[in-house]
Amino acid sequence: MSWSEDLIELFNDPILSDVRPFAQRITSDDRLVESFIEIRDWVLANECEPKEEGADFSERKLHRRLLSIRSDEERSAFLKDYDTTHLLNDL
């Protein structure tokens, strides 16, 4: 029997049926990207940027988040690859 066969036999053991790898931790960079993608998706769906005087709280929240990202050069530079709607271009 070879190593690979031994391992397959071991992993097929019913005792290990509930064993799963640990979930990857979400980093601050991951959260930043998810946050920006949420803004980008909103812009694509509404065909305009979120506004401070928007119709609902979520639009106002996205507006403030976008302003915060724009005011931070490091975060803006990090997100350039995700900016398909040109939200981070020099204004």
C-alpha cells in the first residue's frame, strides 16, 4: 500500500466525516474591498453615486463611506483595481 492509498483510507474513515478546515479569517483589506464593491454595485444599479440627501439611510451610509475612502489616498490606491466605475478618479 502506498502513502496516497493510506491517506485516502484514513480520510474516508467515518470518524473524520465532520472534520472541516478552519474558515479563513477575514482581514481588514477584505472588509475594505467588500465595502467598496457594495458601493460600486449600488452605483451600477442606480446609475449615479450615492448622495448625502439620498432617499434612504443605506444610500447616505454608502455616500459617507465613499467620501471616507476618497479622502484616504492609501485606501484609494489599494482599491483602484476594483474601481470599474471610476469612483476614485481624481476629482
